[in-house]
Amino acid sequence: MPAPKVWVTGLTVGATAAVAVLAVQADKGPHPTAAAARPSASASAGASPAPTKSAGPVAVPDGSGTGARIVYSLGQKRVWLVDASDAARRTFTVWPGTVSPDLGSYTVSSRNEATTGSDGVEIENIVYFAAKSGISIAFSNAVDGSSPPPAEGKQTGGVRMRAADGAALWTFGETGTTVVVVK
């Protein structure tokens, strides 16, 4: 009769192999999708609905340049993080402020890890790239994950996004990175 250690080793190897087979099969099957995020309690009742994830990849807009860059579409309210080979590494929808940058090419001029936005919301991952009429325009995300309520009578240049998207843009958008604003 084999020693108990041999039995335990055999059972462990068999169980590991079974788990690996099941993991491969599960990866090939359908995957659930997350439900749309609910606005947080800090979002006002009149706030814009949360940006939605698209069903498939959204192509980088034509005429947005070449090489590594951040592309911001005013009309689609969407940002693309594009690598040096012109492949979109990430794309997501955003909540624009009340002041939009003009169409054109900009450069990330500075970054700030965290501050309070002009709307009084604590924000992080702030990536500044433009100014218009004395208003700084920057990408950021609210620390509490909320979408900005409509700014009544205020001029705001914050282009807000979900926290995970803000972290990705922060990592990608070093000072000097090109930002292309398209229609």
C-alpha cells in the first residue's frame, strides 16, 4: 500500500489539473457584464446620467494625429489613450465641464495628484492640458466616484471620468504628452 504522502500528492496534482481544465473552459464561455453604475449620493438629482460603456470597440477618430496621444472628442464625450503604434489602449466616456477647449492639439502642461475642484468636489489624477477664457481645462476624477452635477452659473473646465479611467489617464498622460481635441 502506498504511503499517505503519495496519496495526498496524487490527489493534489489531480485536483490542480481539474481546476486548470475548468478555468480554461470557463474562460471560453460567456462572461457576465456589469450593470450600469448608479450615480452616487453626492450627485444631484439633475445630474447627467452616468457615461455608458460601449458594446464594442470605438475607433479612434480620423484626423486625430499619429503616435502616442490622448484624444478627446467633444461630440462623443469620449477619450482614447493611443499608444505609439496608433492603437487605442483604452477608451471611455467622460462628463465635460461647462467650458470646452477649442479643437486642436495641446500638450499636458502639468499634473496634480489631488485638490478640490471649482465645484467644491474633491478630485484626483488632475491632468492639465488647456486654458480658455482664463479657465484651466483638465482631466480628473472625483475621489468619491460621483459625476458632477450641472454647474449652475459656474464656468468649469474639468473633464471628469470614473476613478479607474482617471488612474489610467494619470499613468498615460505624463507632462509633455500630446492631447488632441476633435469634434
